[in-house]
Amino acid sequence: MENEQRIVELLAETLIKFDRMIDEQKQTNNRLQKLEEGMNKLNLQTTENTRAIIKLANEVENIAHLHERVTKLEKAVYK
């Protein structure tokens, strides 16, 4: 009888621990899902920023070459 009672207690403790493990696993899965969502948002933002930087670099390059174009135009006009 004592052994049966002890077995029941051990099984109950085991079930309680399994329930805790399942809860922890759910919490971990939720945190991972939020992390993945955050990473996706950051990746999208990084892509948008990269495009904006490339566009800005092209504009800067155009401005940098503006002097050369104006000089060529002046030479052609004031010959």
C-alpha cells in the first residue's frame, strides 16, 4: 500500500513537472515567434534604408558631377 501511494505521488510530481515544462516551452515558443517577427521588421527596415542610401549616393554623385557638366556647357556656349 505504501509503495502504491509513493508511486502515485511520484507520478503526480512528474505530471506537475511536465506541465511546467510545457508552459515553459510555450513561453519560449512565444518569445521566439516575437523575436522572428522583430527580425523580419528589422530586415525590412534595413532593406528600405539600404535603398534610401543608394538613392542618396546617386544624388550625391549627380551633384558632384554637376560642376563638370556646367563647365562643359559654359565652354560650348562661350566659345
